[in-house]
Amino acid sequence: MMKYKGYAAEIEFDDSVGRLHGRVVNSGAYPIATFEGTDVEGDPTRVSPLHRRVPQVL
């Protein structure tokens, strides 16, 4: 579970395609944002997609 600006996201790894998939889970009946990435080292794909996506949909 990852948190940003009061929103929480679940992130799962799909080893069949080698990608991380995440979705905001505390935004009501429908997720306001989904995101994906390929690397969990540092910021580039795990943190940044969530941080970029939430402001886009608010």
C-alpha cells in the first residue's frame, strides 16, 4: 500500500508481462486513477506515476 495526498494505492506485480500495476483504492466506488511501471528501485516508476496521476484527475 502506498499513500499520497490522502489517497491510498494498491500495487501488484504481473510477472507474465514484467510490469507493476496500481490503482487508487480509497476514492469511492470507482478508482480515480490507475498507473503502471516496470521498476521498483527508487522513484521513477513506482512513486512518480501515482504522484503524477492523482493531480491529473482531481
